[in-house]
Amino acid sequence: MSSSSNEMYSVDEHRAKRRIKEAKSKARPELDVNSGWDVLDYANNFDVGLYPIRDDVERVRSDELTVDDFVERYEKPYKPVVLLGVQDNWRAKDKWSLERLQYKYRNQKFKCGEDNEGYSVKMKMKYFVYYMENNKDDSPLYIFDSNYGDHPRRKKLLNDYEVPKYFRDDLFRYSGEDRRPPYRWFVMGSARSGTGIHIDPLGTSAWNALVYGYKRWCLLPTHTPRELVKVRPDEGGKHPDEAVTWFRYVYPRTKLSS
């Protein structure tokens, strides 16, 4: 039994590696589980620093912005904004550290992928934290779980945050919890993990709260030409739809004057 220095409980490394390998083989069967995940060496040659990224999104304090002002200034014109101070009273600020998540949800399974049949690929939190701290994969697995609110243990995550006042007008709630489509996700991952370029489904607009670490978003107008934002066939290789591929090849093109 061994553990990283910042883990609250030890993890059987042999078992953790076996569970990680099983999840990888199900989620990305096109990749060789032993050598195909780090063949591009992005852990060493892909820059995850903050300085290469252009950031011109407006910041506004939530305690200085009414709901009506938010609608007029940002929602109606489809203008992105970062709302500061929303999380000031959230328990998640303390409870969602790696150590505390691993402690509280140690043996709870979270979705970190899908197999070719559309079934969820899951991993226990203790193994996923081990994976986060030790992987050098080009495009790592990441938790993207929409069912945590329906689970007797994992639904305790709901107590750690609240929906900001700007987003409480939710039409899908009228369809009932059993019929409404997925509408909330718990997301967690290591460097280089993420979601490829997409449009939110069913005409919705998701709000995101970054509790720990940092994440890159690239927000583009809906009329942006498809050929500009899609990874070209000769660029994608084994990772055509992965976020790291998009930021490696497409993002630099969005900054060109042409």
C-alpha cells in the first residue's frame, strides 16, 4: 500500500493501475492501452500555462449586477461574462479539494467516459484521484457525471453549491425530474483533459463554475464558419475530437488576422 504525499488515504497502486487500464480500454478502445495514450508526449510539449491564451471576457461582481441588468447586458446580446463572487458562500470552495473529495467519495463511482455501445465508463473516486496525480496522457480521462444528483451518496454534492440567481428561470423543470434531459454535471480532470468544440444541446446555454484549478474556454459566435473551428482530418490523428487537439491546431488559427 502506498500513496502520494497529499492523499488522505493510501491507495493500492496495483489495483488502481488495473482499474485505470480497464477504464481506458473501454472509453478509448482505438488507443493501445499500454502505449497509445501518451505517444504525442503532450505532457511535456503542450503548454498548459496561462500566458499563451487571449482573455478579453468581461468580469463583473455578482453583488453589483441585478438579474434584469444581466439579461439586458449579457443574455439578450449573447455576450459572454465572468461573474465574480458567486461562489463566496459555497461549501464547495472547501469541500471540493482533491483530498476531501477522495475522502468523502472514496468508493463512489463517477462517469469518466462512454464505451462504443454508449454505456457509461466509471471509476471510483480514489482511483481517479490517483490517475489525476500520476498520468502523462495526451488527452486524459475526465469525470463528466450528470447523474450525481440522483445517487444516495453522491447527491450530497448538491449541498455544496447553489444555482446563481441569474439562472434560476429553468423551463425544463416543468417536465419533471424523471423526464427532463440531463442538466447538471460534475466535472473534474487533470491537465490536458476537456471537451472538444461543441454547441450546448436542446437550445440551452450552460453556466459553468470553476471551483478549483483553472480551465480554458474558447467562446465563438454562433455564425463562426464550421471550417474554421473544426480540426482538419490531417491534424486530428487518434484524437480528432479532443480538447487538447483543438487547442493545439485550431485555437492558433482563431487568432490570425485573416
